[in-house]
Amino acid sequence: MTNDTTAAREHPLAHALHAADEIRQMTGVTTIDASVTLGSGWKSADQHLGELVSEIDAATVTGFRRAAVLGHSGALRIYRTPHGTHVLVIGARTHLYEGHGIDAVVHGVRTAAQLGAKTMFLTNGAGAVTTRLSPGQPLLIADHLNLTARSPLVGADFVDLTDLYTSRLRDIARSVAPDLQEGVYAQLPGPHYETPAEVRMLASLGADVVGMSTTLEAIAARHSGMDVCALSLVTNLGAGLQGTILNHEEVLEAGRAAEATLGPLLARVVAAATNPTEGTD
Ligand code: 8IG
């Protein structure tokens, strides 16, 4: 069932509750510990997370859609990590530019929360707005600029975002991947890329990378009570910073080139951040 009913639009949380129940029925897994959304370039980065327990077609679950972007999968997978925790991998992200509305964009995050996830890992492909970063490089997101002028929240719901990309999880990520640089991610609505002037503007605003996802999902995750950890793969330099024009093919190519490093990186970060035997503070 993929149609948005009027009731679902009015009650997006009920929509997510429904999706979570369907996932429980289809997979036999009742509770998850964490969830990972796979973005551009991260397509097969889930393979090292552990033992694949279940895989279902996202389009058969309420509120999810088949991935609209080439290079994204349409699957929902549940892995059992070596620590015995369960991780839901969302291979089908809905982007704001698809026009299905903001509730569709954050539905995966809200469903993960309903399944019990305490930690949301968001991954994406992004363009660098500074030449200090290079294509092929993973980047730990330290903070964001939500330049969509939208929020997934409605009403007088004043959620604090001071430590949105939790410093505890960033410390853990850097401890397992000491080379990981940190940066600020700016989300624009897309689907067009920036002009060179906009890339210069983003740099002057304090952004390091720019993309078309993640910030709205991070806000929804925090609102749902989850800790957030986000990783970009720099797939290209922003418009005007590289000699060539931007195209989606180079995004896919950067993903393929980085495939060997992203999977183990993601697995190390997820394992360290969700290890139940490690003391939490
Ligand atoms: I991958 O350069 C990827 N996604 N807005 N700009 C924007 N989104 C992106 C880019 C980019 N690269």
C-alpha cells in the first residue's frame, strides 16, 4: 500500500506506526536498535554491517516508495550486527524534490523510530563547496544549514538542535576512523545543482558540502528522540570549482570508486556507536 490516505497525511506518526507494524510482520523482527539510510554513493555500504536477517521491497510497505534515483536501491534490509543488535537499512530515500511532500521525506526516519531505533545514521552524496575537500572523501557531518526553508515539524514544536549531530557519536566515529574530517552540510531543495555564485555563497555561509537530503531527516530523527550521526561522500566539487559541468554519472562513479572503503567505514562506525557492551555516558 503506497497511497497517501487523507488520514495518513493528517497523522504522519500513525502512518509510521502502521509501516513499522508491517515491517515487523514481514520480517519477524520486532525491535531494532539503529537505522541507516543509504544515500548516493553508499548503495552497497551496508554489506559489512553483519548478517542479513531479512530483505523486503520498500514499495510494499506503507508510505515508502521505490527509489526515484538511479543508483539507489528500493530495499529495506535488517541486519544482525556482531554485537547482536538489529539495524534497519533504508535503501530507498524519498527526496524533497520528488514532490511527495515533507512527510514522505522523513517517513523512513519516523518508521525507524517506531521500530525502536535509538540511533539514526544518515548517509549521502554531496558536492564540496571548498577545494579543501576532494571527491572520494568521506566526511563526518558536524552541523548543517537547512536551506530548504522547510521543517518536518508542524505546530509549536520548538526542538533544540544545538547538538543535533551528537558529539558523542562524532567522537566515536573519529575514534574508529581517525582520518575522518568533519564539515558542515548544506541542504538545498534541488533537483538542479547550484550555480557557481551559489557555491561561493554556500562557502561564505560556512558550508563545506552541499546536497539535497539529510537535514530534514536529521531534524525528524531528533524530534523522534533519536541520536543522529551523518556521513557524506564527497562525489564532486561544486559548480565552478571543477573544470567540468556536474552530472549524476560522476556521482555514481565516485560511489563505485569509494565502495571498498565506505562499507567497512560504515560498519565500524555503526558497530562502535551501537555496541551494547560499551558504557554509555
Ligand atoms: I552527489 O554538487 C551531489 N548532490 N545540491 N550539489 C547539490 N547536491 C549534490 C551535489 C552538488 N552533489
